[in-house]
Amino acid sequence: MEIKTSTVIAVLASCMVLVQSFALPTQGSEGELSADKRPKYMDTRRELSEFKDLLLFALDELIEEGKVNENILIDPEAAENKGETKHKRGRRLGLCLQISPSGGYIARACWKGDGR
């Protein structure tokens, strides 16, 4: 029995199409939410605040049990400088705008000091 090359290619092509058709997602999959049912940011804020409260309660319990040192959770610099704002010291690299001869603006890197 002789098998033609065209028959083998046709069978392979039909198998490839069949395999790829099984890989396509179905329209009514239950695992995915549609765009109108997906939670928005404001809907998840409540869950985030509950998670934050849960985390704080867990930390309080760990401190009471003595498993976490309370002193490492307090930032000493934040306690000292509570009302003060930090200022940048020294010069820093910034962007300066210059007007070109044609009237357009050119952004260039330049050093900025404390007073500029």
C-alpha cells in the first residue's frame, strides 16, 4: 500500500488545525470576569484597608508575644524630624529650557543649585 505525500501533508495539516482549535479559549469561561463585572479600584480599597488592619493587629500580637522587637519598627529619624521637611543639599542635575533662534524650546541638562 503506497501512501502519497499529499495525503500525509493533508492529514498533518488537519491535525494541526484540530489541535489549535482546542487551544482557543471559549467565550463563556467561568474563570474570567467580563469587563463590567471586574472590580474597580474603589471596590478594592475596602479590602486593602481590611488587609492593613489585619497586618497591624498581627504585628501588635507579635510584639506582645515578644517575637518582634518594638524598637526596630520605630524610625528614630522620623520621630526626631516629625515637623521638619528635608531640603536637598548641594547641586543637582536638572532640565533647563533654552529658546532656539527659530523660537522653539530646547531642553538641556544643567546643574541647579539651592537658590535656583
